[in-house]
Amino acid sequence: MSFHSVSAHGNMPEIEISADFVNSPTVITRTWTDITTDVRSASWTQSGLNDFLQRPAAGSLSMVLDNTSGNYDPTNISGLYYGHVEREIPIRVQAFWNGNVYPRFWGYVSAWTPSWPNSGKDSIVTLSGFDLLALLNILDIGGTDIPAQDTGSQAYAVMVAAYGATVANANLVYDIGVS
């Protein structure tokens, strides 16, 4: 795990952005690859409510990656991550501040969009991502009723099954893995 400063003055948290190019989204093990040094810009929102009168909003991620190496171009067969630059790759953003690590975003890649600005003299990839709430928004849980007194385990099992995984190997909510 390697954190990078976003402020020359030292009064901002250090940020680490990493992706799991090795494991599928439903595998419980995570093997994180630090891609922070390739990030030119990044912004994200977290799931939640702005106030109690609104519906919960899903979190989103948008970033621009330096792709002069060609590693993030899904069509580049000589790219370091060729065959793994695809949708639903797990991705996370963490901040390091005052000796503590704070998770800021955890989700999945929805798109890798390569482009060549400056008349082709540069190569970038715009990455878009979504969090678990966005994924749950598109799942059909088949009209399953979940009792109000349930602590969450039944709801989790229903949603994991709707995703096409099993409860035993699903890692849709919790990030347990190696860096």
C-alpha cells in the first residue's frame, strides 16, 4: 500500500487508488494493484442521504488515467493489464491521515474510455465507477419480502443471490484482501 500526497503543504490527506485486476467481483479474495501514480485527476461521491427527504443516492467515481504506457487500453495486447481492463473490476480509494487509513470509495468500474488529446500526442483513459448501492439499484430480487426486524443477513443473501453469486464466496460489501 502506497499513499501519495495531493498537497505540497502537507495539510491534506495522502490518497491511494487501487484496482483488483486479478480476481472477479464475486471472489472473496482481493489483490489490490496501486494505480495512484497514473491518476491525473479523480473525483468521487459516497452513497447516502443529503437530507431525510431524499432517496439515498448511489456513489460514483470518475478519474482520468495517464495511459501513455498503454496499460489501460482494453485493446492493447501488450498492455500490462490486457484482458483485465474490463467492466466490474473492483476499485477503491483510501485516504491516509494522522496515522489512520480511511476508506473513501469502494466500488466497481463501469467504463474505460481511451482518448488521445492534443492531436494524438497524449493518451488518457477516463474511468467511470459505481458503488454497491448503484449495483443494488439494478438488481431484481424477485419480489422477495425481507422482514423489517431482519438484521441484514437475509437481505444480504437475497441481494447476493440476485447478483448471481453465493453467500459463501460473495465480496460485494466487505473489503477483505491483500494489498
